[in-house]
Amino acid sequence: MSLNSVVESVTARIIERSKVSRRRYLALMERNRAKGVSRPRLACGNLAHAIAASASDKPELMRPTSTNLGIVTTYNDMLSAHQPYGRYPDQIKLFAREVGATAQVAGGAPAMCDGVTQGQEGMELSLFSRDVIAMSTAVGLSHGMFEGVALLGICDKIVPGLLMGALRFGHLPTILIPAGPMPSGLPNKEKQRIRQLYVQGKVGQDRLMEAENASYHSAGTCTFYGTANTNQMMVEIMGLMMPDSAFINPNTPLRQAMTRSSIHRLAEISLNGEDVRPLAQCVDEKAIVNAAVGLLATGGSTNHTIHLPAIARAAGIIIDWEDLSRLSAAVPLMTRVYPSGSEDVNAFNHVGGMPTVIAELSRAGLLHTDIMTVSRGGFADYACRASLQDDEVVYTHAKPSLDRDILREVSAPFKADGGIKLMKGNVGRGIYKSSAISEEHLTVEAPARVFHDQHDVATAFQNGELEQDVVVVVRFQGPEANGMPELHKLTPTLGVLQDRGYKVALLTDGRMSGASGKVPAAIHVGPEAQVGGPIAKVRDGDMIRVCAVTGQIEVLVDAAEWDARDVVPPPPPALGTGRELFALMRSVHDPAEAGASAMLAQMDRVIETVGDDLH
């Protein structure tokens, strides 16, 4: 099948827009390879420091032609998804020795859990933790001791941060190694039902705690299709992990065998290996478009409308929401996984998972099949199912979906489009995810109720002030205001209002969780209120239209009146829980559409100053 014309045109648009930045990126990566820090170039004292505790591996590490793999880990045992990584470094070292290589932990990066911080002060550190993770990754790799990199990370800001940091060392071959989702517990839909009952005061905290514990019950990633599992989908469809490795449960023989095969393959593609595949060559414009197509086809997290531009920029590639919106019109929704359906990622994986999705999208001409991947056979390998045979991972061609209520073919999708819509109007420019929204809620026209704090929404609900058709506007939630926290805590409240028959929508310059579902939401609206964006002009009672059909977010007031209105001044900055430490990042970031990264904003300024003269 020839490449879809929209995929082709969007890719060409990205390539043209990125011509200068991508050229400069690749030149810098070549400079890293040819002249940058590396083990053979280290002085004796430098090398002695790096191998002092290496015991039996020391002779190999002193050989300049040997292969040493760097491990960047985001292990902690508070975060269920990352708890399994505690054992991985020791396993990886054994697997590396099996193929004549060595491995060292290059460094660690923080891994905060958005589930723990949701609705709490700590959530205001969440988005900018991605920059911290990227810089931590760079610090670990700056020692120059490695010919290949194993990234250990799964959740929300963590995988984007790891990739952003690793891409600045893009001369190094790199593989991401997942740990997998936890086994299914209490169905996500039942968990959501209990949350809504709790909001209404119909069940107590004991019942809510029981439901939450039954849902989040063991090691592994949360089983709904939020940002964490969208990360895994994205990395797999970009060809940066071993085929069919995203959704294998932790602590299973296949999971460990997949980690072993990942390390064996990383040694092969490393700088001293027989099949060198640098990360900079794997992550090109086509791979970024594949990630976007996967996001749309599977109904993935809206957080990736921020993360994907940031990852791309770290590789010298510039994409915007117009690119995502154009692709969305051409890419059908193939999956129904909670919150857009009732089943979880384990069920999705059981009925075909990523191999079936990739096989279908490839046959339909919706993916670039000629990208460089970490797998020996190239992108075709990702349309294959993994299994275990005599302790080795073996692959067979993907089969059609076993359950069309969860996963369908491209020719008969759940929806004709991918559900990510660029929204525009006199209130700004934002993003809307329609994949979990029923048809009757795609257009909401209702009076505004304006808030500057998500907790005030809950108070107004409890006081009976929201019992009407309403567009809830929550502003001063952008990157510059308070670090752009997720506002997922609003979902049960707004869902209750919708269930009572009201037309309800959310309009915000903040983010929503990848788990947000049935309530219409225009999010990431910019320019944000903190910098005087038009969302700061909205008043209580203004009629607002939020329409995913036309892509409209419009305050329905006379144009002259709208233009004459003053913006509301921002509230004072919040302190405590370390938020004051992130003031610098809030002051120098990029807009959400460019990735909302302070680190990348300053990086691009430096690169523009140097231009093409790396000497």
C-alpha cells in the first residue's frame, strides 16, 4: 500500500520546517561522535575513577574496543510502575556479559507519580520534572563511558524526559526497556463510578479507599490507557524498544526474556557492535509522524500534544498542533481502551495489541515503514507477536483482532478520525480530545463559570452552584502561572453534572490527565492567562461555545466589547512543596504547543547564537 497522502504531506511539511534545526542537530551529533567525550579519549585518571568499583569487569572496561552499556534508571519503589526496575541493573549486567559486553548504571533520574500528586500541590512540579529528568539523563551520559544506552522508564513525564536527554547524546545507540502494566484489578469504569458516588456524598472514604486499592494493587503501570501507557505505545511504534515489548506484565518469564533480548540487541547496535544504529538516526521526522499516528489511532493521552513536540525538538524537529490535527482527520480510531472504552491495556494486549495495530496501520499506508529501528529486521518486525520458546523470545506475524469491541481494523474503525482537534477562537488556541466523547456532547454552548483554582470548582459543586448547563473555565493554570498541573481531579465532579443531564465543558490553559474521559475539554489554551492571554478576559455568565465539530472555542460577546475588556491580573505565585524552586523554569519556558519546556527554550537560543559554526 502506498503512503497515505495526508501522512506524506504532513511529513513533508515537518521536514521543510525543520530543515535548518535538523541539519544543526545532526552536525552536533556527528561532532559528539568524532570529537566528543568517550571512553577511549579519557585520560588515565578519568578512566580510573569510572572503573574503580568495577571488580571483574575492569579489564574489559580498559579495552577501548569493548562495549560498555550505560543504564539510566528512574527506579523508585514508591511508584508501582517503576518498582520492578530495582532488580534490572544486576540482571542487565549479567545479560551484557553473556555477549561479551559490560554495563554500568550511568545515573538516576527522578520519577514522580502523577497519581500520587493529582489534585495536590506537588502536581505543580510535574511538567517541569520532565526537564529535570532530561538534564539528569544528560548528566549521567556526560561521563562518556558508554557505547550504548539502556533507558529504564515508563510513566508520564519520565519517558519524554529520558528521550529528550538521550537525544542530545544521539550519537549513542539507545533502547528503552519497559517493565509492563500491572495485572488487571478493579475495572477502571467501576473505579470511576465509585469516585463519582464519593463526590456526591453517596459513599464514604472507606469505600473509596477500598476501590482505589483494588484498582492500583500491585507492581506495574496503571492499566488504563493514560499517559504512561501511551508512552509505551509511542516508543514501540517509533521502533525504540524491542518489538511487542510494551505491554508484557512485570515479573513474568516473557518480561525477563524481553529485557535479556533488549540488552543483547543493544550490544549489537552499539558503537562497537556489528550493526550500529545511533538514536539520532532512529528518531527522524518519519519516526515522529509514526508516533503521532499511533497516538491518534489508539486514542492516546492529550499530554502527548505537549510531549511529542518537545521530544521532536530535542532531535531538531519542529511539529505543531496543526500537524496533529491534519493527521487526525486521516487516521481512524482503532481502539476502545479505558477511558474511551471499558477494557484496559491488558485486554488490548490480549486481543492483538501493538503488533496488530502496527500491521493494520502499515497495510493502510498510514505509517512510514522505512524508518530505522533498533530491531534487526526493521519496522516490519513490529508487526509481529512475541512469545517464549525454550527461554528465547520468538516472533510470529500479528493476527487480526480477537475482539472487535476493543480493537478494530482500519477499514471499520470506531471513529473515522483520531480525535485530536486543534481548537481556535477569540479565547485562544487549544487542544480537544474527542475519542471518549459521545456525539451529543461534541458541541456545548453554555454560560461560563470562572475559577482560578481547581479546588474552588469542587466547593462550588458542593454548594449547588453548578447545577446548570455550564462551561467551567479554570485559568492561571498554564506553564508560567503554576507549572501547568493536570486537572484530572475535576473529572468526577464534571462527570456527575453531565450524568444529571446538563451540558458541561471545561475550558482551561492547564492540562488534563491522560485518563480523562467523557467530559468535553478544551485544554492547553494559549496564550495562557498569566501572560495576558484572552482567556483572562472571560467573565462569569459569558456564553461560550466549545465545538469539536468546527474546532471552535469562542466567547459569544460583541467583538468591540471583547476587544475593549481588560485582562484579569494574575494571582500571586503559590509557595511551598518546593514550588518556589521551579520559579526559574516557569519564567523562561516555551508555549505548550512548542512543548512547554524551559530547557529547550534556552537550548534553542544558544544553538541559534552558534548557528552552523560548531568550531
